[in-house]
Amino acid sequence: MPPLALDLAKLPGVTHHNEVGLNQVTISYHEDRNRLNLSSEMEQWLNLDPRNVFRTADWKGETALRISLTP
């Protein structure tokens, strides 16, 4: 697993969903107390930096964040 995927999986509220292939990581982010899915809000915030691409997607009925990394 790439270093970013390992680092993200350690964060509170982050669930890592996929086997990482090439440059894609799929996660969801939940606020701990109520398990509120904040993946869409994270997409907006993370896309302020244009070096990587963050998009939401449906992952088994849940909103997830797809991350495409550039080398």
C-alpha cells in the first residue's frame, strides 16, 4: 500500500476501501461521534490544492472519496 494510503488509514474517522492500484485510493471520512459521512465536504476542501484530484463516488451504497495522485 502506498505511504499516503497507510497514513490516511491511521486517521480517526477514515475508512480505506480498496486495494491500491497505480495511483488511486478510495476512502470515506466519518465524524466519529455520530458517524456522519463527511466525504463530500472533504472533497471540496482537498480540491483547493490542484496538484491531485479528489472526487466523490458511490462505494457499496456509501459516499466515498476517490483520490488520484500525481507523481
